[in-house]
Amino acid sequence: MITVYTTGHACMRCRWTIRRLDDLGIRHRVVDLTNPANAEARTYVTDDLGYTEAPVVVVDDHDHWCGFDPDRLSALTTHREAS
């Protein structure tokens, strides 16, 4: 399942990303990196993946990016259909 790491509701690009995934019917989970309970996820995003901006979209270990990227999000529907 796709995971979207966000910096909360105030993040416009995070909201756009989640809305686009919803509109495309792509299942995902959202992890708010500002929640202290998600400290391990924050470390994963910053230290392991190297991102300093949100949102971070993780499809799998080799397919991930940060920022709102409607083209990449739309491409996920093609990937899902091919699976």
C-alpha cells in the first residue's frame, strides 16, 4: 500500500496529494510526521530516504518522491492496472 508522509493538515501539497489519490481511487495510508508517536517514521523519511520536505509518497523501497506530483500520481493507476 502507498504511504503518504505529511506534515499535517496545514500542508497544502500534502492535502493535494491525498485528494488526488482519493480522486484516482488509489488506496493509501497517511502518516503525520508532526505527531510525536510517529517519530520512527520521521527518522525513516529524513535519515533513510533523505527527504526534508513533505509530502513524501512511498510506493515501495525503490519508488518514492517528495512534493505534489500529479503526473507521478496518475501513473500509479497504470501501474496498479498492470499488476
